[in-house]
Amino acid sequence: MYDFRCTPKNKKVILARFYTLFVKHSFNFTTDSRAISEDCIFFALRGDNFNGNSFALKALEQGAAYAVVDENVGDDERLIQVDDVLTYMQQVAHFHRKCYDIPVLGICGSNGKTTTKNLLFQVLAKKYKTHCTQGNFNNHIGVPITLLKMPQDAEVAIIELGTNNPGEIADLCKIADPNYGLITNIGKEHLEGFGTLEAVAKEESELYHHLLQNNGTAFINTDDEWLTRMSRGLEHKVNFTKTACEIKSLVPTIAFTYKSVDFTSPLMGDYNLDNILTAVAIGEHLDVGLKSIRDGIAEYQPDNNRSQLVQKESNTILLDAYNANPSSMQVAISNFAKMPQDQKVLILGDMFEMGPTANQEHDELLQWCMQFNFTKIYTLGDHFAAVSENTGISTPADMEELGSHIKSVDYQNTAFLIKGSRGMKMERVLDYL
């Protein structure tokens, strides 16, 4: 058994010794005991319902070269003992990241992180070998995994930083050490953990603080008052704004001209224009040609229930059901209201992690929706049900009943917006349209 437990004095030496093993085994690692490959390194993480230490010896039997553990599970010489597996994996990930002298871009914010990340990947990959966060690997486990998977020939990295509670962005910045950064926007996200919009802003601003302390560069959408105010005092920043482009269309798709180059995107809405202009600004700053940037933007196709336009016979469906909070709901609904169809139907699912103000937030959203005179509003979930009485809004008890309500109407040439938090799985509505 290797004893790789660290003290403040020997930490760098111990990490360097482990990193030598990591390189020797071709950066092959896993945290999933069900995905053991020959000669990999297994990090025995703990979860709410599992303890990776229990699978360490089995992982070795299945071909793992080493297993990193923080419990006494045996005396096999291929076991690597550390104080805490997750903390150690984070430290190794940081060590790995510091081996690269490349642009590492950290992205955080209340809404649009993943769409912006994916747009950026399409743009930067036109010129650079680009590594980026996959899926929603944006937390204290996902970020180190993303970093450890960064190939040796990477020329730029895009790291998504997520948060549910105060202090998480600062911790992720310590691991990923971004030298470039972007906050997409500030909105009412995860109020269960933060309580107020000001607390959300303080948390997200930790990325700016990290960049300031480490001589990094921030990209600022100066159309956003929150971001403009928060970025005061930053020494290195690149500003961008919608006023620099000529907007041709926002719905049902985006088209605009920037520096005499025509851009198009299958995305829709003012909020997605912000995401696109972010990718344009960063691409320009990193010397990607404007026509290559244009091509990257045009090639991005939304998926995974994010801003997807679906055509079903004469009906047009905007499926935006990956997640939702009051801020993202309002921008999606206000842009949906600009759709050209005469008949427009909202289908909304509950917003999660709203804390003690959950019912109030749902009530305020519904009252706000009334200004648009939509053809019909359907809601699903306990919070919407609690505030929908006497509103004329349809509040079925479950998805099956919602489907029956929808199918009872012969909708033709109608636009639908489907949106709700991930746990509501609102994409199931498609089966009834």
C-alpha cells in the first residue's frame, strides 16, 4: 500500500509522485467502479448512497492499476491511501491544470452557461484543440473530472462552474484556476441556497475576484447592469454589447450583422443573442477569424431540451425544459410572446430550489404572464397548483391529465413553449402534441 497522505510541508512532493503514476498510466482514470478499464486509476469517491472504498479491491481485480482510498480496505500494494479521496482528486486535478500554459476559460452565471459553453466550443474549435466540460459536470466532482480528462495537446479549455450554495464558485476557481472568465448573467437561481438576488451576485462575482487576484481577463456584457457594476475595479476586461451589431431577427431564429459579416443561428430570443455575442467576443479576442466564428455559430444545434425548436405538423414547439428559475422563465416567455403565430400556448412546470418564497415566485410569474394574453396557459406541479386557483389557468394533477387536457383541443398553427425545472421532465409533453 502507498501512503500518499499529504501535510502542508510534503503536499507538492506527494502530488508530484502521484502525478508521475497518473502520466505513466496514460491519464486513464475513473470514479465509477462499473467502468473499470485495464490499467486505470480508480478514485474511490463517496456519495449519499454509496462508498467507493467498498469497491476498491474489486476494481483492482477487474484490472485497475491502482485504487485511491481513504479507508483501510486491505493491504494490497496497489492501494493508495489518502486522507480524503475527493479532496485528493481535486488537488491532482489542479496539479494537472497547472501543467498547461493555455487559456482556461471559466464560465459561471445564473442562466445560459451550457449554451454559451457549447457555442464557444464550436467557435474555438475552428482554430484550437479545445477541451470543454461535458454535460453538467460543473460541480466539485465534475470540474476536477473535466480537468483530469484534459488531453496533453489541448490548446484551450472551457470549464463550466456551477453553484447551489455560497462558497462553491470560489472553491471551483481554486481547482480550475481560470485565467479568463465570463459571468453570463445574474438571476433568481437556487434561492433555496442563496436567499436573495444579492447573495447570488456575490457568489458569482467570486470568479471576477479570482481573475483580479490572478491577473486574469474577464469578458463583460455591458448591456447587463449587474455585470457592469460587479466588474468595476477589474484591471483586465473585454467589453461587448448588442449595440455593436445590427439585429435582423430574434424569433423564430436569430440573424444579425457584425462588422459586415452576416450571422445566423437556429437559436431564438434576445437572451440567446447575448450567449452568441459572448462567443463572438471571446473568439475575436483569441484570434479566431470572424468568418470562422460565423461558421461555428451557424453550426451549433441546440439539444438536450435547451431552446430546441420542434415542428409537429402545423405546430411549432419551443422545448426549453432542461431547467428553470424566475429569471430564465421571464426571458423565455417574453421572447416566445414575439413568435408570429396568432395562437400561443404556455406549458409550464414548477421551478425547484426556490426556498421559502417558492409559492410567491410562482404566483408572481403567473401574474406577470397575464400581460401577454396567451391563448392558453397550462401548469404542472405543486407550487403552480397552490397559486392557480381562480386564475382560469389549467392545473392538471399529473402529466397524464395534462396530456388529456392538451389532446382535447385541436391545436393547429399554434406555437407552444414548454419550460420547467429538470425534475419536472416537461419534455414528456411532446408525446401529447
